[in-house]
Amino acid sequence: MLERTLRKDRTEVTFVLPVDVPPGPVSVVGDFNDWQPGAHPLKARRDGKRAVTVELPGESTYAFRYLAAGDYWFNDEGAGDQDGPNSRLHT
């Protein structure tokens, strides 16, 4: 699931997953962080989910995926758009 907060010249995008699905550490990896695993790890929130917020320039498009333990890559079903094997995000 993606949560967006629009700011004057950027968009704050929060990537949200259940706290235990999939189990273990998960990070969001995409062209906005040069596909670097671990650059944006999701952390537990009080609401029982885990999340990470990334500030991105407005009016842009980004490809991303999640990377979990065991080299398990997966997409965000809530992103609503695909770019080949990746989820796509519009700010």
C-alpha cells in the first residue's frame, strides 16, 4: 500500500506492508535509490504495520519493488501500475 502526502515541490511517499508478511526484514528498492538493497528498510509502526517514507520530486514516475529476506523480490499490488516486472509509482 502506498500513502502519499503532497508538498509544495515534492511528494512524500510512504510504503506500507503488514508487519509479518513476508516475515523478516524488507526494504523498498527502486530507481529513486539506485536499486540499493537496504537503503530504505521498512520499520514497525504502532498500527501493526511496517513502513518507510521517501521524499520524491513531484510529477515524476518511478519503478520499484520490495526485497525481503532470502532474496525474495515482490511488487506492491496497491501501486496499480506495472513497469515490466516492477511496480510503478507516479508522484
